[in-house]
Amino acid sequence: MTTGYVLAMIGFVGGVVVLLVLVATLLMPPLRRFTHARAALRRTMRSEVAALRAIRHARGSGASPST
């Protein structure tokens, strides 16, 4: 292996690493927002389920309401 080839490989790997780090830093804020949105959605779903359960409980019968 020639020195030039080794240097070229090191440069290529370094460039890929820099590119990956750049992409990761660019993608971090949207990802964080997405996780927050998911957590909020989960909380909403939980409260919806609790509300439905409360309504069913208030009706007396555990069966689903007949429409």
C-alpha cells in the first residue's frame, strides 16, 4: 500500500465522520420535538381512555353503549 492511498482513505473516513456529525446536529432539534409530540399524544390518549372509562362507569353497565 502506498502512503498516498492510506492518506486518501484516512481523509475519506474523516470526511464521512464529519458529514455524519453534521447531519446528526442538524437532525437533533426536529427529533427532540418529535419525541415531545409523541409524549404529549400519549398523555392525551391516556386522558381520552380515562374519560371513556368514566363515562362507561357512570352509565352503570360495563358493556359498550348501544348506538
